[in-house]
Amino acid sequence: MTSPRPPASPRTTHHGSSANSYYETAHAGAWGAGARSTVPTGVAVFPLDVSIRTLEAEHTIVHWSEFDRGGHFAAMEAPDLLAGDIRAFFATLRRRPHASSAAMNSGG
């Protein structure tokens, strides 16, 4: 008699369905460059998170940081770096005049 097989770990049983959703989205053309967004965007690049490097074609990048630790789950892996970077990004936005505010101040 053989012993029963241990239950599969959820961490290893869902990778196929997760990868499939990325595959289908990429091959459906949904990740192609669309209209460029004018919204100021901040990017934090953590090791092994290479997919983020394609954002410049579709977004107005006003803040870009690269870190030597952390990863795809930066909020858990390097919360100090991520929180500091989010604060730095929003500090730059507070110093920038908003387009609609500038238009109202100029009488437009």
C-alpha cells in the first residue's frame, strides 16, 4: 500500500493559470502602446521586475527610482524603500502646478 500523496501547495498549483492570463493578454494585443497618458507617473524599479521598463512609451514619467533590493512584492520585501519613494514622488507633485489650476489662474 502506498501512502497518500500530500496535498499540493497553492503556491505551486496556480502558476499555470496565472501565466496563462499574462500570455493571453499579451497575444491579444492588449499590452500594445495605446494613447499616451498625460498623468504624471512615478516608477519604482525593483530587482527582477523587468516588465516595468516598458512604461515610458505610454506614460508621462516624472519620477523614476531603481533599487538594489526588494522585488515584485516590494511592499512586503522592502517597505521602507517603497514608502520613501512614494513620499518622494508625491512631494514632486505638490511642487508642480496642476494644469487646470494654471489655466484658472491665467484666466483660461
